[in-house]
Amino acid sequence: MTAWLARLNALVTYALAALAVMSVGAMLSEEWYLRNLKQRPAVRIAVQSFEVFQRNARGVDEVLMQMYLDMDLSPLFHWNTKQLFVFIAAEYWDDDHALQQVVLWDRIATTPEAARLTQPALRHKYRFADRGGGLRGRDFNLTVSWNIMPRVGHLKFGEARVSDLRFPEEYLTRRERVEVGRGGTPSFNSRANRQRLIAGARGVRREEDAGDKDEVIRISEL
């Protein structure tokens, strides 16, 4: 009986030790892989238009943007990767100099194929509202962030950001729509999106365009 228990104890100890070694190996393998990527993840995001920009009866600013998103995060997948959690957030500083972050859209990618996405007319999944009512003419950023969730190991994070964007100077009526870019095509230049957009009479829009140079945001650090 004692010999049988001793053998069982040795077998369990050996199995746990082997599992620990394999787990450490998987974690180190992923660390090495991510530090030596042959292809970097690439993200393009831009604001195409403001479909809704208004203040409701309670004094809350409401925003609905149409965005262009083209991302390829498939290089981040390793055999130890379980999934990626990707989300888009709008970031801006309020009148009290506090950073506000609003999540607009998210996605869980469980395969490299699901981590490739092109959406020419992406709308929010979640409501964008500011209770302070001070979004007119305010600068903001769009950030695409992701969490790498491994089977073994710790979470890793990355992001791509487009800055120098700006909300319209005036609220829009229900029939007005502010386009960003020329001819309905997205502009990837962050400065091109920094426009002073002023809606005039119904069906009329004016915009100051700073150019249409494409900008691909690549991530060099995780």
C-alpha cells in the first residue's frame, strides 16, 4: 500500500513538474514571438462623417459618427494566444481638464482571420453622450486598443491612436450630416480630420480641408 501511494505521488509530481515546464515554455515562446514579429500589426482609422451631433432636452450632447476602420492584427496571434479583445474609444479632455474615455465599439477575435477587418462605414455599438454638454469644437482622439489574452501567461496590451480630430463647431439638425474628407472617401491624415466643420442651411455643408494624405499607424511596442 505504501509503495503504491509512493508511486502515485511520484507520478503526480512528475506530471505537475512537466506541466509547469511546458507552461513556462509557452509563455517564453510567446514573449519571444511578439518581440520579433516579422510583420507588424497595422491599423487605419478615420472619421468619415458626423451623422448625429446634437444636444437633447436634458442638455446632454449626443454623437453618432461613421468611421472607417481597416485593421490587421493577425500577426499578434501565436499558438499560445487564446483571443484578442479589440475596442475603439474616443478620448477628450473636459472643461475640468479631466480625461474622458468613451468606448464606441468592441470585438473579440478568436482566430487570425477574425483579427482582420475592413469596415468602410462603421458605426457605434454603444451610445456616445457627454453630460457636460461641451463637445462643440472640442479636440478628441480615436484609439484602437487591444488586449492579447494568452492560454498561459499574463495579458498584453497595445494601441493605435489618431489625434487632432475635432467635433463640429455647431450642432446639427436631423437633416444635416457633416462629411469628413473629399467625395465621401476617408482621410487617414489626422490633420485632415482636424477641420472646423460648420453646418449652414439645410443640405449645405462647408468644410476646411487640410489635405488627404494617407497615414498608416503601425505599432512598434506592445
